[in-house]
Amino acid sequence: RSENDKTVLTSGQVLESEEPLPAADGTVQDWLTIKFPLEIGQRPLLGGIAVDITERKRLERASQDQSDRLRLAMDIAKLATWDWNILTNQVIWSENCEEVKGLARGSFDGTFEAYQRLVHPEDLPMLLSDIEGALTGRKPYHTEHRIVPPTGDVEWVEGNGVVYRDELGRPIRMVGTVRNMTEQKRMEQAL
């Protein structure tokens, strides 16, 4: 691109950029270009290196498209994901976890303790029992329980997960989903 060439020659600085350029067959290819000024004799010259990144960009776009479809499906299903590192007690939640739980964005710190504080007091023993059953290997992780966000509105959630173990069989990680099923529970109660 001539504007990038001019920028390099004017500034005297190296410039790295991605540039779509037409190929001989008329298709457009993506290139990673690194342009730099050369001083040879009295004339300013432009040097450069170009690497074809067309396939990488195609894969990035496909990955982004897949990610967008997954995010849309999760939003429609009111489904969030979580990944609990049992050894460090760190929980990583998907971006939409607060919305699924009926919480204000930025209000949930993501710890297991914070989640326990949301669980309806009558349902907490059952949730802990379901987790313990999965960690000990007695049963797969599946739970349904109520949570009470700061708004005071009672929400129903369903959780499913898988426990990963180390070579000695000790639980080290638990990964799963949580789905807001409040509307489903309300319909069941209405019937």
C-alpha cells in the first residue's frame, strides 16, 4: 500500500501491518508486511518483507464465526460455562455467567464461595452433596437449585459437569455448564 510506503519513508521508522493484496489469479491474499527505510546512496529506498498469511486469516475468521455462533446459542439457551481448578480453587466463568444468574455485569467475582452465597439457603446442602458425589466418583455431576441474586428474585439453575482426575484418581478440575431454567420451573409450577 502506497500510504504505508510513504509513512515509512517519511518517518524513517519500521512499520508492520497486514495488507490484503490481489494475487495473479485475481483473488485477494492477506500478507503480513514489514517495511523499513533503507539508506543507500542519496536516495531514500524502501525495504520490506512479506509473509502470506491468507490461510491464517481464513482460520481466524472461521474461528471467530464459530465463536459468534456458540455465543449466540449460549445466550439463547441462557447457558454459561465454568471451569473450576480444584487445586487452586479458581473458577473461570464464561462472559455471560452474570446474565444467566440474573446478576449485574461486573458484580460477580467468580469464586466458588461467591457462588455459594447466591445459592438459596435451603438448596445449598443439596448442591454441596451433588458436588461431593461427583468429586468422589459416586455419580455424575448434575444439580438443580435456586439462587437468590441481590435483586431478591429467585432464579432456578441447572448445572452439569465433568470431573477430571490426576494419574492417582484425585479430582483436580471440574468443567461444566449452568443453565437458567427459571421460566421452565415457573411453567411446571403453573401446570
